[in-house]
Amino acid sequence: MKTTHLNPRQITIQQAVEVYNMSEETLRGYIRRGLVPHRRVGRRIYLPVDQFEAWLSRGDVEPQGERA
């Protein structure tokens, strides 16, 4: 059985999707375009919670379903 360790200062993409009610596809797209603060450890991507929440509060996101 794999145990997931939650670092309170960083979260995975899957955790962000659940906690912030976001689309995984949209979040991964923002990461690919370099819009979301993140760091890679090997193949894994982590989002620093403080920086990610600041990014969200600035409104640097496209609302779902409202693309031009």
C-alpha cells in the first residue's frame, strides 16, 4: 500500500484539483504554458501552496467555459 505524504507547503496537481475545484486538464495547461508557480521533482509536479493561492487570488485564470 502506497502512503501519500502531504506537505502543507506544497500540493500535487490532483490535490489542487480536489481542493480548489479546478479542471485537471486546465491546470495542466496553465502549467505547460508556465502560468502557474510550480516545481518539478523528477516527473512529479508540485505547487507551492502560498504561491499558488496568490496566483489564484490575482485572477490570472481563465474561467471555465469562457474562452474566446
